[in-house]
Amino acid sequence: MTESNAAQTGEGFPKTGAPALRALLGAGYTELSQLTSVSEKELAKLHGMGPKALRILREALAERGLTFAEK
């Protein structure tokens, strides 16, 4: 699979629900590391992004020593 295809399918993110993945891709996020530039509160505003998806993303960031932005 090419890098472009991986970005379109969200392979750079942990397993979340389809609505959350569509919200991330629709907002232009293609890699987990990009979420360090956005706050959890900002992500929560995306249609399809719920508490469970935010928790999964927070845990995935923490596993890599990263966090959401503090905005």
C-alpha cells in the first residue's frame, strides 16, 4: 500500500470507530503525530469524534510519549 493510500484509509491512527476516523481524515489529519498540534477540546468539536475515540487517541499518543496540544 502506498503512503497516499495509507493516509486515505487512516492506517496512521489506532483503531477507532469509522465516524471518528472520517472526522480526522476530513479535517486533514493523516498521522497520529499531527494531533499534537490540536487540543482535545478542538478535536471534540469534530462531527463523529466522541469520548471513546478521544480516549483511544489520547492513549495512543501517550504510548509514544506525546500529548494533545494545551490550547
